[in-house]
Amino acid sequence: MNGLVLLAGVCGALIVGGLAVAVHGWFGTDAPPAAWRRSRRWRSMLATGERSTSRQRTLSAAAVAAALAVWLGSGWPVGGALAGLAVVGFPWLLRQFTAGNAAVERLEALQEWVRRASDVIAAGGGLEQTLIRSARTAPAPIAVEVATLTARLQARWPTSRALLAFADDLDDAAGDLVVAALLLGAELRGPGLARVLTELARNLSEDVTMRRKIEADRAKPRANARWLLMITFAACAVAALNGDYIAPYGSAVGQLVLAAIAAMIVGCLLWMRRLTQPALSPRFLVNNDGFRKTEGPVVGNLTGDGR
């Protein structure tokens, strides 16, 4: 392998990585800025703890090993870059095309938690005491968030501040609606909180039913995308074993062409991933300046205008 082929291979690898990042940024989810909401991906990584971190490190090490093995074995820098990208990207894309019910399960858990809290408050329980005791029977999808809320209340956080942090932990428009009702109940201390929570639970139950129907409609395109992903990787693996077929890609121009083809395939897969992802509902317990206001009157936070 002469210097021209090596230079072309490195340029091709950079093109693959650059185009993949550009396509992912262009077709990525239309989530609000990072200052407006926390990333669900990072919150999920924190919840899984050290096991997820260890798995990610193992996958990264395997990607580096595969890239070096393919590069040294074939003399193709672009082939090595694609092998490392495949080791990391295939499991990630497969998870993206198989997931879909987690958000619905969290919404259903929130509905169940609100219904239980409304029953306890209707029986004469105080708001703070009800929230603290709810951690014992909180549904699994939101058990961590409810336990964190309980810990904050037991640590003598102001109720409004603990509830706003709870809304950040839930990171969902439906969670903002529930927290808004709890904030009003904590501020006004009126007798109608149980009735409001009961009505909210009923609305959330209807929302769960609607979202389950939507997820059922999305199941078929997700399955098609999953099969297309596996077929694409299988076809690439079979083609890589045919020496005569891939021989033209060994030249400098061939490496650039291989990089361009790989970039288009990655772009199509990311586009398919974008089409199968549900749009995130905008939250309203966030100030327009992009930060949460934890001091001052609670009613100003409920309007979301920062006043």
C-alpha cells in the first residue's frame, strides 16, 4: 500500500465520519436545547450505573480492535473505519428500531401513581406526607424519580422546589401537567386537589390508550427498518468475503468511492431511525430564558413566562 492509497483511505475515513455526524445532526430529533431539557439518553445512562458504563467501554474497545484488525488485514483504512463504526452503530441502531413502548409505560406508571396519590389525599392525607409515602408503592418505570422526590422532601427541600426538580427528572409534558397541579395544591392548600388529580389520572389513562394505538401503528415500519438494517449489514459482510468483487475498492479512488457509498448507507439508516422516532412533546414548566426558576412565586413558573 503506497502513500497515495493511505492518504486516500484516511480522507475517505474522515468523509465517512464527517458525513455520518452531519446527517445525524440534520435528521436528529427536534428536541429543545440542552439548557431547556435534560437528555433522556444521559438520564438513562445514569440510571443504569456502572454496568452501562462498563458495557459501553467494552463495545468501544471491540470497535477499536475490529477497526485495527480490518485495516491491518486488508490494508484499507476506510474498511477499518467502517468496521469500527459497524461494531458501535449496529447495536445502537437495532435498539432504536426495537424500542418504542418505554415512553408509554412511563406515562401509564405516572397515571397509576397520580391515581393512588389522589385516593390518599381524598382520604385526608397531607400533600407532603402522601408524596413521601408514595415511594413505597411507586410503579417501576418512575420509581427512581419518585424516590428522589421523597429524599428531597425528607431533606427539608421546599415543596415547590422539590416538585420542580421532580418535573425535570420526569422530563415529560404529562409530568409537567401533574407537577403543575401539585404546585397549585402546595401553594393554595385547597380541598380540591384530590378531585383535580383524579381528573388528571383519567386524562392520562385516555392518553395512554391513544399512545398505545400510535405505537401499534409504528410497529410495522420499525420492524421493516430492523430487517432492512440486518439485511444491509449481512450483504456488506458477504460482499467483503468476495475478493474479486471488492478488489477495485483497493485503489485510492476506490477508497473514496467506498467512503461515499458507506456515507449514503449510514445517512439512509439514520433517516429511517428519524422517521421511526416519536416527536417529543414540548414542556411548559421551563422559562423562556432556558433555565428553571426555583426561587420566587410558584405561579410565575406555572405560566412558563419567567415573570
